[in-house]
Amino acid sequence: MPNLPEALRLELRTLLGAEHVIENGESLETLSKDFYWYSPVLKRKLDDKVADLVVRPGSLDELKGAIAACFRAGVPVVPRGGGTGNYGQCVPLFGGVVIDLARLDKIHSVAGGVVRAEPGARLGTIEPTARAAGWELRCLPSTWVKSSLGGFFCGGSGGIGSITWGGINAADNVKSVTVMTCEAEPRLLKLEERDAIKALHTYGTTGFLVEIEMRLAPKIDYEQLIFSSPNWDTLLTWTDGAARNGTWRKRLVTQFQWPIPSYFKPLAKYFRNGEHTSFLLVDRAQAAEVVAAAEAAGLTTVFRQPLADPPKPPFITDYTWNHTTLWAMKSDPTITYLQVGYGENFRAQFAELERRFPGEILQHLEWVAGNSKMMRNASDGATPSPASIVIGAIPLVFFKNEARLAEIIAACGEIGVGVANPHTFVLEEGGRHPNIAEKRALKDAVDPKGLLNPGKMKSYPRNPFDPGAAAVAAAAIAAEAT
């Protein structure tokens, strides 16, 4: 993509103020990137990608004006949230303009068990605000202190809290989203309840989120617990039972194979050399019962501390979900990761992966509610209805080369382990999208020129910056049909 027309640069400076148009320097590089470097594959592919400029609108009118100007100029437009994603969601493949939504950060309301906010609102601000009103977020990523609500919705899927409430797209977690289109006169389109899910995890290819309503859960005071055992199977049996215990109110159930705990340097004094660990976040009123049950099963309680309210460190959640990968990479840069879902025969699947790839994979397990059906009045304080519990894992992988990584992914598929591949920036390759046809239709309705984050949705035929896009899309849709 050639440099942007000077007329567009001038128009954006006039509209937003020169201080909110970033055209060069370290800030341009930083705001063109996210945490894609977790993946050695993405690092190779995306290291040289950078926007021509970044704009930071401070109002919906400024956002609308910036989108309209880019539309008239026919340049790529890439939305950016908090930049904590791992798949290159906000990295521009064809240059153009990155629109950073950080200044659109108003929390409009927290009422009736629903938060209504702008996309740039940080989860680290929303969570204490909600808790002060007697609520909490149903699910949030381990990067919640820095993550934005819009970025989490467009690039994330679940996290802390998913053990009870599932991911973002589960049941009625999303009340509505409002999308701004990429047109000469951008429109606002409100999608409500399940209709909103087609805008989920689309990397900003289906419009700019300008307002989000998420349902909240009744606030719980939590106890942070870490249990240890030299025996993986003993710990696994107890932790799996704890995850499936419907009477224990919990926000996190995680298990780590040694030496993963050794990577968590700030917690080193709590761990026993060679022992596996499980992290739980449970209702403080039930903590003594949980501890007693764990110790009766032969586990050792190595850490027990209330979670402060309002939240403040230490957070054991800072070592879970994909923060685990970050801590591991700090200790050993050859480590990368996968995102997988194990089946009911998870023990056999663990054993088979170890047999095929001895010493190459370390297990990091996250229990989540799968196929959840929450009560419609859950936001009024009711307990969610029973849900099946599944093991969604983020195992660490000692990276050798891309071919070996592909071999591991293929082996997972052969033995029934689902993989949401984190080593691709292509939407359809990074997870399961049973509603991909709806997502394409939404993109068609809101992005007539195909300017929104081009190249990220491979089954969308219109990409003016890639002459081969139509053929790739046709092949992708044909493969989808089979």
C-alpha cells in the first residue's frame, strides 16, 4: 500500500487535532502491534507490518468523521482496542489507518446487572466499578487490567469466570452491541441478544463497536487458593472434581504441570520443587470447606489469601489463561503455546500426546462451562443452571520449527483434541465459527468497499488490496461446505 494521500492526512489532522494523529516514530510502531509475538509463526509474518498512521478519536463524531474520510480515500481501516490480543488482530496487513479507540472509554451505566460502556473502557476500570455496585464481570481475560471492553469482545472469547458463566458468546452474556459502519456516511447498527454474537471475535472486520452492553454476575468475595501435589493424577482427579462441584461458587479452576509453576517467579516461595499445582478462586465463605476437601485428598495448601475488594494485587489470575504463556516465555524464549479443548477421555489424550511428543508439551488446563444454559434471571441474583464442564487448555509447547508445530496440531485433531490455532491471523483458521456465513453477511452490510481490517477474514471475497482474495474466499467457502 503506498503512502496515504497528503489530503487525507491533512483532513484527519484538522478533524482530530495534530496531537491525536500519529504519523511516525515509536508510537506508530507500538500502536500498529499487539502481542502476536507469542507465536513464532506470527512474529515472522507480522514483524514488518505497520500502519501509515494512527488516529485517536475522542468522540463518536470524530470517529464517524475519521471513518468517512478513510472511506472516501479508499484506504485500509483497522480498529484497535487495548492491544493485548495475541493473534495480530489489530496489526494492519496492508498499511492504512489504525483507529485507536482508547479515548472512547466512558462507562455509561452499571445498573440492573448490566454494564453499558464505550469500546475503549478498560476492564480494569469496569470491574471495580461493577463491584462497588454489587456486581462483577461474568468473564474477563487475564489481561483484564489493561484490556478494553471492545477489544475483548472483538478479539477474545473467555477467561476468568468462564468456569461458571462460559465465554463471551455463552447464553445471554451479551445484551447488545452497537456497530458503526464503514461508509461515506457511517451508520449505527444495534444488534441485540443472540444477534450480537455475529460481531463477536471478528477482529473489527464487521464494523466499529461503539457501545456494548454486557450482563454482569452478582458480586462474590473471593479467596485465592493454590494446592500442590507431586502426583499429577491425584491433583487432576481432585481438581476435576472441584471444577464439576456445582455447590462451590468459583471463578477460576486451573492446573499446571511442573515445571510451569517454576516460571512464576513472584510466587516462587510458595511452590515445592517438582510438584504440580492447581489455582482456584472460590467464594470466601466456602474456602475452608474447599481447603479441607483438598487436604483430605492428600493435597497441600501452599497459598491462601483473600482477594481484596476493590481488587488489588496480588492476583493469582495473573498467572493463568494466557498470562501463563507470558511467564513461561520470560523464562524460556523457545516456548510457545496452543489453545485446545480436551474431550471426556482427556487422560488418554494427555497420555497419547506425551507418547508422540515426549517432553515437548507441558499441560496447562482451564476448566470452563461448556454448552451453558443460564437462567434468564441470573442477573437478578439467581444461580446459573447446571452446565457441562469441559477442559479448555493452553498447553505450552517447546518450539522446534513450524513443521513440528503443524505436526502437533494435526496430531491433536487425529485424537479428538479441538484446536483453536493461535498461530494464524486469519479469523477462520483461529477457531470454530459456526456462524461464519452470518459474519460475512454482516461485513457485507457494513463494509461495502472491504476496507475493514482487510486480509483477516479469508472467506470474504472483497479485498481491494489483494488481487487473489476472491479465489481464496471461494476455496474457503467450498472447504466450509464440506
